[in-house]
Amino acid sequence: MQFENAYIPYGAYWSTPFCKWQGSLAGSHPIVLAAEVGKEVLEEKGIAGECVDALCLGTTIPSLHGFYGAPWLAGLMGMPQATGTTISQACATSVRSLVHAAEEISHDAAKVFLAVTADRTSNGPHLYYPNPAGPGGTGKAENWVMDNFTFDPHARGSMIQTAENVASESGISREEQDAVSQLRFEQYQNACADDASFHRRYMRLPLEIKGSRGRIVASIEKDEGVFPTTAEGLAKLKPVLEGGSVTFGSQTHPADGNAGMILTSEEMVDEIGSDDAVRIRLVSYGQARVKKGFMPMANVPASKSALSRAGIGIGDVKVVNTHNPFAVNDIFFAREMGLSNDALNRYGSSLVWGHPQAPTGVRAIIEMIEELVLLGGGFGLFTGCAAGDSAAAVVVEVSGK
């Protein structure tokens, strides 16, 4: 799918720091926190809530009162005139939320659309499904986060098993995975340099967490849960699965956080953006699904679809960011797309800063935009795999006015 009239006003987006689960955001309601942060960001940027025609909420983990979804979010943000849908597509929720926004804008259903993504993997719900026909009327229980990480009802395996499957079939060694994991940590240091100047281009810093009486109970200055990565440290880790190659050092960690972005028609972009000289267009979208149990492979066909619809090739792309729950993802992707490993994720990635599911992709896309601005413009490609051996990708173009 290609979009003709879907623009992202420069600076009209945000991400919180991501906190490893059971950390500083473990007690914060994900939708309420996203509304508080988003409202503060828009007010500081001088973007009036009344200008938002519609919105969507991307979230993948059920939370209290989440039934009310996007309309509740709008009310919390002081946008009683706005409504929209709640979107859940596992790790592809970010891309799908932006695609939904672009479709609304392109079809003139809205002039200004707000996409907010929020999840809390910490303290995920424990669900009980009644079954009157069960023995003694006993139902079934599910730990929403843990049980779905460890079992795909279609492929009959865990998330990590998909990485092992790709590593085995493609001949991706433990040593290659460790090397890419160390590289991604080193790239993340680029974003942390000069008092985190890159992160401060878009990230809510400090992120102040308020208690029930409005008192500040925590102030988060950076991503929480990022551990120093060295070749020596990685070498000491044992594979998670017996006989496997993926360790805790070559996969991401569950996290909490939120991110948001405004999309507009071209006629509205200058009214909302912080720099009229910068044009950011959401160009195209692609998705794909591969054979059962080989999720990391899906980024390749999804990216090729998005690039084809944009009318460009990988050689025309200046910045490539990925959601990489496993180092295997990037190694396979780089091989198949003819790229070097260091050509991806030059300011870090979810392999390092964690994966709160819905907002992961929005943050990576924001970082891609900011890198393109620093480079003077060009095309950017984001891709990320998702549950069900699927993936989604988008192409963004940054240019001058």
C-alpha cells in the first residue's frame, strides 16, 4: 500500500524511556500514563487537543478498564470530541496503528490523527475462561504475557524457538549472534552520548511518575534495564534452550512504556510541526507471513513489499531500523537484503532497550526520522516481526520543503 497524503509533522511525536518489567513503571496503568504523557507533550509543543479529529490506541496486553480503549484515552487527554479504534496486532501494533492513521488521512476521514501506543508487560493479567462443559465446570486459565511468549497455538512452539529454527536452517552461529548483540549495545551508546542528546530530541526526559495523590514518586532519567554488554560477558551465558544458540544476551527483554505520533494531511502539516523546513511523509506499508515457526524470516518479504510499493530499492534507503527481539533477526535480514550488520540500527534498537510490545515500533520509527533529519533527509525503512510468523514494514521519506 502506498500513501499519497500522509505526513508526520516534525516533532509531533514522543516516547517515554522504556523500563524493564517490574521496574519503575510496573505500578502505572499503561493507558492512564500514556494519556498523561501525551497530553503534557502536546501542550508543551503548542498542539491544541481540539485540532485532533480522530485517534487510535495501540495496545496488546489487557489492562483495567481497557475495554473503553481509544475513547477513554481521548477523554483522559482532554479530547472529548475525538474517538477511534483500539488496535492489537502483537509486535506489529505500532505499524498497524500508523497505517490506520495514514488511511484515515488519505481518505479525508480526518485532517489530524493521533496514534498512541502503550503497553505494560509487568503484572500482566491472569485470565480465567469459564467452561460450563468442563469437568465440574472447571475452566481454563492463562497468564497473558508469559503463556503467550512460550506457546504459539498454531506453530506449537515458543517465540525463542522461532529464532532457533532460523538459526539452525540458515547456519547462524552463536558467535555471530553474540557479535551482533555487542554491536547493537555499542550503537546504543551513540544515542546516550552527550547527555543523551539523541534521545532528548524526542524522548520524555525526565519522566515523572505520580502517585495517587499527585505526588511525584519516581523520576526516570533514561531507559531502565539496559545492561552493559561485552564479548566476555556474552560468552559466559548458556543458551536458553538445551542444545540451542540463543542466550539471554542475544534476545530482548520485556518492558513497559508508551509512544505516540500525529499524522496529518499535507495542508495541515505546517500548522503542527515544529520546523516548517522539514517534510516527513509516510510513503508505503508492507506485511508478510512465513512458514510456521520461522518468525524472524518475515521481516525480509515485508520489507520487500514496502519497498516495492514505494517504488524504490534497498539501495535507495539511507536508514534502516528494525524491531529485533533476537539477534538472529538482524543477521538473517542483513544477509538476505545485502546489507552489513552495522548498517542497521545505528542508534540502538529493541534488542537493547527492550520490548513493551505496542510502542516498540513507534519509538524505532521516531529514531529513524530523527536520524534522517540529522543526515539531511532521505528514505528510511522500518521493519519488525510479530507473533504468528508475520512482520510489518513501513517506508518514510524525510525531505526539505
